[in-house]
Amino acid sequence: MARKGADVVSKWWGLLALGALAVGVIAVVVAMNWPAETRSNRLRRPEDAQLLVLGQKVYAAQCAACHGPRLEGQPNWRERGADGRLPAPPHDASGHTWHHPDEELFRITKHGVAKAANLKNYESAMPAYEDRLSDEEIVAVLSWIKSTWPPEIRARVDRINAEASR
Ligand code: HEC
């Protein structure tokens, strides 16, 4: 009789331990995913269809002339031209736009490369858009650019954003 009682108790503890383990696993999973979704570094909203309509318009009007109508960039974009300036890089997955966290892309677009990178005398052909585009329009165009990337690249961007927010 006493033995049976002990069995029941140990079964109980077993279940309790299992429950605690499950809660622990859920907590870890949530902790891993939650920050990437909520931290301020997630400025872009590629799932916001209305924003993407605006973003595509802004891209065509303001960015396509240099970065290309299909986001392909200018030819030989890795080599500086005779004026010492870099050509416009692609914004598709073959470029390095997706290597930068949201905050950095926002600063480059709003303030230009020199100011964004804190390089005082850096000469760049990339304009600063602070007087031409609102913050929301900048977020819109960057969101649209992100929306064109394949899912695996977007997932990597989310990890880069999470890292940058630490
Ligand atoms: C007059 C040409 C021109 C226009 C128009 C232009 N860009 Fe650029 N952009 C450049 C050049 C050139 C670079 C490379 C700058 C450098 O590194 O010196 C660049 C770089 C960038 C980068 C950094 C990319 C990276 O991988 O480091 C971003 C982001 C960017 N542009 C966004 C935009 C957006 C958004 C628009 C439209 C709102 C835009 N650009 C319009 C020429 C242009």
C-alpha cells in the first residue's frame, strides 16, 4: 500500500518536472523570437501592403534612376569611377543592402553615406533625402525593397536586426 502511494507521488513529480521543462522550452523559444519582432531596429514593415504601394512609388520616382528599375544597380558597382566615387550598388539580393540593419539603411537614406557612417570628407553620389522624403516615405521605400527579397534573405535580415539591437 505504502509502495503504491510512493509510486503515485513520484509520478506526480515526474509530470511536474515535465511541465517545468515545457515551460522552460517555450520561454527560450519566445525569448529568441520576441525581441526581433519588437525592438526599435525593426523599422521596415514589408508585410504592410499599403505601405508597399507607397514604397514602390517612391522607389520609381527617387531611386530607380541610379539603383536601377529592377534594383540591379549600376554596372561595375564595386569599382570607383574616375571621380573617385562609387557607382550605385544594387538593392536586390546580389548587393549588400541586406547586410545592413534597418536603422543604418534609414540613416544612409535620410542623411547620406558620409553622415550616416560618420566619415566627414567621404565623397558619395548617394543623395541625402531629409529635405525630400518624410520618415514614413523612407521607411516605405526601404520596406518595399525588403519585400522584393527571397524569404531566406529576409530571415537573415531579421537576425541582423536582432543582433544590432543587442
Ligand atoms: C544620384 C544617384 C542615386 C540616387 C538617386 C539614389 N542613390 Fe542610393 N546610392 C547611390 C550611390 C552612388 C551609392 C553608393 C554610395 C557610396 O558607398 O559611396 C548609394 C548607396 C545607397 C545605400 C547603401 C547601400 C549599401 O549597401 O551600403 C542605400 C541604402 C541607398 N543608396 C538607398 C537609396 C534610396 C532608398 C534611394 C531613393 C530614395 C536612393 N538610394 C537614391 C546613388 C544614388
